[in-house]
Amino acid sequence: MAVIPLERKPLTLAERTYLPQILQGLKTTMQHLVAPAVTLEYPEQRPEIPTGYRGVPTLVKDPNGREKCVSCQLCEFVCPPKAIRITPGEISVDSPNAHVEKAPKEFDIDMLRCIYCGMCQEVCPEEAIWLQSNYSMTGLSREEMVNNKARLYELGGTLPDNHHKWDKKKAAEEHGNAH
Amino acid sequence: MFDFLISILTSPLAITIYKGVAAILVIFPIAGVCSMAERKVAAWVQDRPGPNRAIVPWVAWIPFLGRFLQRLGVFHVMADGGKMLFKEDSTPGHVNKFYFIAAPLLAMIPALTTVSVVPFGTYFDEAGKAIPLILANLDVGLLAVFAISSLGVYSLILAGWASNSKYPFLGSVRASAQLISYELSMTISVLPVFLWINAPGTTGTLGLARVVEFQSGIWHGLSSASWGGVWFGFLMPISAFIFLVCLFAETNRQPFDTIESEADLVGSFHTEYGAFKWGLFFVAEYSHMIVGSGIFMLLFFGGWNPLPWLPLGSVVGWMHQITGWAFTIHPLFVGILSIAIFLGKVLAMIFFFMAIRWTVPRFRYDQVMRIGWRVLLPLSIANLLVYAIAIAFIQK
Ligand code: SF4
Ligand code: SF4
């Protein structure tokens, strides 16, 4: 590669006095003085949340109202700051979802530990845990900052599900095609 | 008994005390308002709305106006001041208590004393002679300002030393070096002005009111008589410029605030201070700024004269001719008008301070020293020589 020697020009007298630059700068300052504010006044004005935003992690239900988490505890395992604490439980045999077999009995996410990394969402085989658009978690005590299972479902709501994998599995079992 | 009381209350001493208290009562709120304006201007320059939440309940009931004042952030002055007063005023354990507490008090003394020799307005007596509004119309005028305001550096040195911690100490060392080097150029830069007004054969004075009087001439056509109307800022632009730069350095404003540069010195001499003691430093700094701007306006931009060749006297005369109202030549009205014009100029100057703050990045300490000793000082001496020779020829 050819080397192009650049000559460094000596500063002119006007440049060395630094004054034209200051005047130029003052002009910019004045322009910004009258320019409209670019900030949001937060509690009244809320930012627009883009899709794919990683907010507070939540648990979701499928369109039939079944809780999707099967308490496999992968998210608990992968969570870097160990924010998730799961107590696995069984689904009673007389429930319509008995074929899913397991569901969490307790599911706590400590939002004082969570770093919003999204690993739990990525690792979940059931697409049951989602980081949604809620960005503002506040509380007055440490206990308040731990989201329990009920709160997680309340925050999460229902998300569309294209697979209904447990229904398909049940149907296949009933038609003698179990795998 | 009653007469005795009245004679005490109207004695010259008492009147001087009233004036002094009045000046302090004006300077303090202006310093507070300036700090608020500083925050607001900073916000606007940075494209944000700035402080706009605090409001007093019964003002909130006024439609529009209440909302407007709230958005302007005027009530944050009270909020800030209240916070400063009621915060815990802690004194760190490792400091020299006596000097630590004395330093902020000492900072206030020169800041408020200099006000006394700065004229801030004028009125005309029956003979049409201009009487300046001033607390102490001393002949040494500007010399007194220079002498007293340089005492301000002692409080910084004391604060830095008494804090018994390295950042404040470094900051106060810088402060003393910077203030001394810029004081020289500052003093030399105003000499041409006083050479000019102290023409041979007149009684000499260093009073600031006299300087303004000299800039109150009217237009006499293209003759040498018209010199009187030109403000010294136009006659001696280099002097004005050097004075302005030194003023920035003396008041520790950006770009010369290496003394308290947060980046390398935490907060310099006020690192260990908080609450009210810190507030005193803060007010002292703003008072210096206000007095400095005032002196700059008096020396170089006509004081209370609205425009070059348009002195206050002519304006008042015209107002009286056009409207015919007697009160327009009443001393009280003229006095208030002159104070308003002067204050407006000072505030414009303070706004300029703020605009510069958000324009020019802070100089390094060695750059500050280089500008002071190797640029401004030779420039001011050369300037003095040129003007001395020119004035000698003109006033021969
Ligand atoms: S949320 Fe997903 S990964 Fe976590 S336990 Fe439930 S099913 Fe497993
Ligand atoms: S977002 Fe990250 S830190 Fe938060 S719960 Fe999920 S895995 Fe843990």
C-alpha cells in the first residue's frame, strides 16, 4: 500500500487566536438555545417501545388459557445472576391438562437480581417465559421486587401459539401414534 | 425620646447601613436567580426542558400564568435554597474546624464589599448634574475593587488548606496561581481608560461613576467633540477583550475553571463542603460574576447609557418632551430607569457568561498559565503602550 505523506499545515494566525472558532461555537450554542427539546418528560410522556424489546421477564399462557411452563427449570439453570427460583409441581390427573404432567408450583423471579439478559426466554423449550415491553419495575421493599407466579402471569398475559404441541401430542397418543 | 429615635434612624450612618443592607438584599436574590438561570440556560442549550416541576400550591391556581411560571422553573430557586438550608451541614472529622468554617465566611466578605464602590445608577439634581447611585463614592473606585476582590483568593486557599485533603489543596494552589497571573493583565488592560479620562489639568480619579460620565457624550457631528459618546469598548476593543478574558479567569468561569474542574480535582476547594457552607461559596462566586459584569459594563459599555451617543440624560429629556409628564424627570423615576438599564446590561453579560460556558471546553491548567503569561500579559502591555502614546498626542 502506497504511503501518502500528508503535510500538516501550520495554523493561521486567526486559528491560533482561537477566536473565529469561539464565534462559530457561539453560533451553534445559540441555535441549540432555541431548538426544541429532544427529551421526554418521563412520567407524563412515555417512550414508544419497539418490538423485540427486552423488558421485565414474564410467564405467559397459551390461547386456551393453559400455563405453558412445564417447570423444566432450564431457565433457572441458565439465569446468570440466579434470579429465578422454581419449585416444580405436578398437574393433578383430573385436570384437562393432565397430559402435560408438570407445572411450576412456585415461580419467583427476583427483579433485584435480574439483569434483563433474555437468556431465560432463549432457553425455554416451551416458549413460556417472555421478556415483554414493561420496563418500569418499582417497589418499596425487597419482597415487593420479587415477582411470584401469580404476578408473573398477570404481567405476561396470553401470547399467540402456533404449535399447540401438547394438544398435538395428546391427539397422536389417542390415535395410537405415540412417540 | 421619639425625636431621638428619628434622628438615629435618619443619621448618615443609619442611611449607609440601609443602603448596604439593600445592596445585599438585591445581590443575594440575583445570585439565586442566576443559579436558576444557569440551570435553565444549560438545559435549553442542551436541548432539554430543564427544571420545570416545582410549584407553590396557590400559584398553581392561577390559570396560564401559574403553569407558565412552573414551566420556567422559577420556584426551583426556593426549592434549591430550602434544600441548601435544611440539609445536614456536616463537617468532616479530618479538617481544621476553625479555618474550615471561616473560609466560606471569608469568601462572602470581598464578594459583598466590592458592591459598595460600584455605581449602579444615576439621577439628576436640580442643576442637571448627574449624581451616581453608589454606596461609597470613593475616588479610588476601581482600585478598591481590584484590591478587595483579590482577597477572595484567600478564602479559597484557606478552604483548600483547612480541608486537609489533596484535591482541595491542589485546587487552591491552582486558584492562587491563576488569580495572580490574570490580575496583572486585568489591571494593565484598564489603564488606557483611566489615562484617557484623567487628562492633564483635570482632577484625577479612579471612580467608576466618572468613567460612565465620560461615555455620556452626545453626537456633535464628525468632530473630536463626538469622542465622548463612544463607549470605551469601541475605542479600546483590545482592552475590553483582555479585561473580558481576565474576568472569566478571575471568576473561575468556564473555560478557565481549572480551579474546580470536576474531572481532575473532584470539586477542588469545595470538595469537603456541603449544604450552607457550600452555598456561601456558590453565592460568593455569583456575586463576583455580577460585580465583575457590572464593572465591565461601566468601564467599556456605557454603564446606564442605553446606546452610544444616546446618554440617559437625552433619553429622559425626550421622554419628558414627548409625553409632557412631570414624573419622567423626577429623580426617583430617572434613578429606577438607570438601574433598570444597567441591570439589563449586567444580566445580558451574565447570559454571555453562560453561553460561553456551553461553547468553549475547559482549558488545561498549563494552557491557562500560558494564555495568561505569554499571550495576555504581553498583549496588555503592548496595548497600554500604544494607547499611552496615542493619548499623549491627542490630549497634548
Ligand atoms: S419457563 Fe420455560 S425454561 Fe423455565 S421452567 Fe418453565 S418451561 Fe422451563
Ligand atoms: S432475563 Fe436473564 S437475568 Fe432475568 S430472569 Fe431471565 S435469565 Fe435471569
